[in-house]
Amino acid sequence: MIILDSANAASRLYERVRRVIPPIEWPVFEADIEAILRLKREREAIILAHNYQSPEIFHCVADAVGDSLALAREAAKSDARVIVMAGVHFMAETAKLLNPTKTVLIPDARAGCSLAESIGAADISLLRERYPGLPVVTYVNTSAEVKAASDICCTSANAVKVVESLGVPRVIMIPDEYLAKNVAARTKVDIIAWRGRCEVHEQFTAADIRELREAHPDAVVLAHPECAPEVLAEADFAGSTAEMIGYVGARRPARVALVTECSMSDNVAVNYPDIEFVRPCGLCPHMKRITLAKIRHALETLEGEVTIDPALAAPARRAVERMLAL
């Protein structure tokens, strides 16, 4: 957690990110950072930031950072009065599900997700009609409405564990087609997939990885399981954002390529100055809607509060808590 009470704290924070934020850009961020640090104290607030947030948010104002699973766990144990989600809308909904009495803010309500938008509760009803009796495993990259219609949630980090925990030979897994296919390759459980895709990760191709290796033959390539199976086949390692970070920290490759969203490499590079990061870049337009200025505005006004229909909240919460209990 960041606890900086004295004036000009933002100036000192620049030392943390100077390798990834040019000096000419820092003055644009400094006033907002100072204000956010003050407002967090006044509001008794914390900021949860996803690994895809830009470095000035991730390293300078966030109190907890991580992948979707880590942020869900942080939300569940938070004692803050206000939670600001520096992520996308489904993450803010998950935080609200786990903190129903707290104020949860999303700095820009338009920060959505192509996966969340690819499926609705009515689609799950149709799947249950077609495959009666099969449990529905839902990726956390979905709306509260979809979670409420599901049996259990998962993340890219724990998907195999969740699927196998059900003790059944066949499951429905929604909405990420590629994640489902990549999980299917690692388990004996038969998986029925939906055709949703992440608009960032579906851009990467096996040819992209081969070209990257031609340009950087010594680079270790890490890919996210939301990429197509043929992309993962070309990579040296596949895992969630947290697993990628763990790999870099444990193995310390001299040169590494993270096949995922753009800011991930910048955020990891801050902690590993001895490693060269090759940046195959896929920008998430939704994640980048969250800015320092919008976080500041949310804390100043408490606008952007996330609310969930109580009729949906209870079953959606059960699906998330069932995952967290594993």
C-alpha cells in the first residue's frame, strides 16, 4: 500500500517509473497523483489496479495490483469505505458483489470488455436447455447478470482447477472460446465452449510469434491463454498475467516478450531493470479509458458508483465465492 503524507510525494514516486515514463510526460501526471494520494486518505479509499493499467496508475496510486483473481481477493478482504476499480466494469461489479455495503466506483462506466459483451443470461438459458444438467463455469470477464446465471466463476489462472473441482466429465465454459480450448488441452474434462474472444488477444497470430523470434531469437515468449491455441503452441510459456510475472521473477530471462496487453510489459519492467522487454503490443481500449484524471474526479465527486440488483447479486456472489473458496 502507498502511504505518502508529505508534500511533493508524486515527485518522489517518479523515481519508481522513470524507466517507462519519459521526463517530459511526468508533469502531466504529477498534480493528479498528488490529489489522488490526498483524496484516498480523506475518503478512506483504496485503488485496485489491474495489470493492464498504465504505469502512472499501476505504480503511483494503486494500493493493490494484480490479475482479476488477485483483485477479487483484495476486494473481498478490504476494510476501506470506498473502493476505486482501475480496471473495467465487470471487475468493479465483482468488487461490489464482495463488498455490498461499501461504495465501489468505476472512473469511467464505458470501460467495458468484449468478452463480457459477448454473452448474456438468455444465452446461458439456451445452453442449459441444449445441455441439461451440465454445470456452467463462467470466466470472471462477464457481467453480474451472467455470473448470477452460472454455477461457478474462474479466472485464467485457476480455470483448470475450477473445472476439475466439479468432479464431472463435461462442463459448459463461457464466454472465452480460446481460454476454453486451452483449458481443454490440459484436462480430461470435456468442455463445451462459447464463441466469445478478447479483442486484444485474438489479434495475435502464430505468424506474429515466429516473426518476433526471427527478430529476437534469444527472447523468451510468454503468452496469455486468451490467445489462440496455435499462438500458445509457438510460445515458451502460457499463463495468466500473474503467472507471467511469476515466471519473469523466477527465471529472470535476459530478454522476454509478453504476448498480452501493452502496459503489462511496462509495469513488469519497472521491477526488473536488468531484463529487456520486447513489446508485441495489443492495446485494450476499454482499460485505457481509466486515467488519473478520471480517478481523481471519481474520488472528488464519488460519481460512477456501481450498483447491482439484489436479485442478481446473491446468486452472482455465490458463483464468485465458490471460486474463491477453492
